[in-house]
Amino acid sequence: MSTQFQERNISMVMDMYELTMSNGYFDRGYGDTLAAFDVFYRNNPDHAGYAIFAGLEQIVEYIQNLHFEEEDIEYLRARKLFSEEFLEYLRNFRFRGDIYAMPEGTVMYPNEPIMTVVAPLIDAQLIETTVLLELNHQSLIATKTNRIVQAAGGKPVSDFGARRAHNVDAAVYGARAAYIGGAVGTATVLAGKMFQIPISGTMAHSWVMSFDQEFEAFQAYAQSYPDATVLLVDTYDVLRSGVPNAIRTAKEILEPLGKRLKGIRLDSGDLAYLSKEARKMLDEAGLEDCMIVASNSLDEYTITSLNRQEAKIDSYGVGEKLITSSTTPVFGAVYKLVAIQKEGKFVPKIKISETAEKITNPGIKEIYRVYDKEGKAIADYLTIKGEIIDTKHPVRYVDPVNYWKNRSFTDCTFKPLQQQIFQEGKLVYDLPGLKEIRDYVRHQLDHEIWKEEQRFENSHPHYMDMSPDMFELKMSLLHEEN
């Protein structure tokens, strides 16, 4: 596993209130009280039908390496907020709790527990910020990339976004998430090194401009990289200069070496028109196998438009709108207390809001995916932890929106979505490889998730139903608080 801890300790990536609350729990003797927190989100990015869970590996890294060094203790001491006993406690701190999570790459939906943390209050509190930031960032980019890949319709999509990312980590871990979402590779070399993601890259306009003539620039590049020559043809004039000089390079430089021009890249202008005209020119020159790669502020909407215009583009390099998820730049997962232990039993807790969607689902729960006879996921099913699902009989459920309807699942299978990741602070889960995660995403979308849920517009909602006992628990707590 490549680690973000090789050069630095990021344990203190936490909100100040996590420390002040932990100090308060410690001072009052509550620090070892067990509590349960759920991680979930409320809305899919871009009004989509689903999202993709990414970032679990980095969450595991963080928790395994979470510790406070002497300089951290000194920094906190200088704040004059924390007791010496608490600072001494932090000096020897290691995470002690249990964590359950969906496998990385799981297709997920709003208001379902992606991750559940059952741990002493201090332990659960201190990991909140980093759990959320890792999950929020990578899930956002994986989901956005998958939309772009879907729009490309089988044509390769590469991540070209590093220079537009919000910082170094956003570029590197964004590339990881993009690969999970279906990108074939990245231009970010460190991401390739850390995660064994295929890397690619050609030239910039500055290469072409550094030579006196465009053809000289192409010639030099082809001589250096005869097996991987992709030429950027829009520095001056695509159709009058760029493509003709690319053809000349193919004929005069590469073919005498027994090589073929691999591709040209368009990075500006009317990509639909230019790709069509370039294709004609290349084909007439006997370069039917020369690919046309397009870049320039692409996303799923522009790629869909290019497809409708029958653009002759073979591959896409997608940058800023992928790496920043510019149309919906915030994922919005939250970390909410759902139960606390008192006298050896967990007491369910609920957060009530004037906004209905912000009312939480109480208690420690289990989440199942429900499949029909054909293996299609027809719904997700939320139960109180420990409930028995008897599939020998129709399984009653409650639609939390249309709760008055009497509904049951028949002839269905139930797959638990969460797996245990940590037990009493020890990792008990085998993290899959990145390609395995990527393949898992593809399998779900190809075989399990309805195509109607994968539409870009007016996607069909995925149902999240509750067991009658789960629904009754939520209603009873709401009535108690009102």
C-alpha cells in the first residue's frame, strides 16, 4: 500500500472541536463510553441516480497511523485549552474501535450508512474530519469520472487534471479516484508511481513554439518517441498547418523507420468540426489507424454533445471539470451520532431538523442490497442491527416516503453491504487492489444496477426501504422528541 505518511504525519488533520470535545469527555470520565456514528450523504452529485464510494484505503491508512508526536503535544499545550492529563493521554493514543464499511467501489445511494464507527467517544470523535475528507473527495471524483466515462460510450478517458486540482493531494488522490471511476489512466506521474495507474502524455504548445517551424517540432518529437508519437496540432492552424505537418511527419519521418503515427491531439476550437475534417485528411493520407485525441475543458455534457454531432474523436483527455467535479464540487457526506452506550446497552439517538431530509436514521443498523431473480438490484433495505431476514416468506418493508403502503419483497436475495474493517483497533479486512476496485464498479453498473438509474437526466430513483422495526424505531423517537 502506498502511503501518504511516508514523508509526514497528518494525524492533526482534524477540526479543533474534535479536540475540545475529546478533552471535555476525558475530563468528565466519558472518554471510554462507546458510541456509534454513521457516515452517509444526502444527495447524489449532479442530480445523478447513484454515487461511487472511494477513499477507504486512505481512511485505513490514517487510522492505522494516527498518533500524536511530541511537537503536536507542545503545539496543543501552547493553546492553553487542554489539561495535562489529556495531553499525556494523547501522547499514547491509538484507535481502539470497530469500523464497518461498504467495500470501496460500491455503488451507493443517499441516506444509507456507508461506514459505521463503533468506538470510545474520543476515538470516534478524533477521526471524523479525515474520514469525511477522504471519502468526500474521492467519492466525488470517482462519481464524476464515471459519468464522463459513460458519456464517452466506450472511448477511453484519461485524467489530465493535475494542474487544475486544488492542491497536490487533490491531484494525486483525484487520479486514484478517477481510475476507480473508469478512467484508463492519468497524466499525473506520482499517481502512476504510487498506485500503478497507467500514465500517458504527449507535448504542450510550448514544445511546438520553441522551434522555428511546426514541422521541426513534430520531426524532433517523432525522432525521440517513434513508437508513441501523438502530435498536438492546434498551436497555429489545425487544418492548414497542424494536420498537414502531422501527415508529413508520418510520411517522411516515421514510415521510413517502419513506424506509424499513433495520434493527433486537438486542444481548442470546434472539436466536432475539426475532428471530422482531420479524419478525412488522415484517411486520405492512408492514416486510418491514427487516433484523434481531444481535450479542452471537457465533461460528460460536452462529450455527449460531441457524440450527437458525430465527432470523429477516439479518445478523451479530461482535466479541470473531472478533477474538481466543477458542476457539483461538494459531495456532502456527514458523520452523525446514532447511538451511545448506557449501562451496557446502546441507546439509539436521532437528530431532528426543520428540514425533513436532515432528520437522521437512529440506532446501529445494517444495510442490505436486494436482488431479484435476474440479479438486478431492486432496492436497498435498512434494518436494526441483528434483525433476522426470513426469505422463506415475503419480507415486509416500509417505504419511508409512502409509509402507509403495505409492501413485501418476494423471491429476492439480500446482500449485506457493510463489512468489518477494524475490530478493537486492529485491521481485519484485506484491502483490494485498485484494479479490483475498478472492476467491481464496472461489474455493478454492467450487471446489477438498472440502466434507468444511470441516466444523466431524470434518472430513476433507487429505493431505500426500511424494515418495519427500523421504521417504528425512527417514528417512536420522533414522537418522543415532539
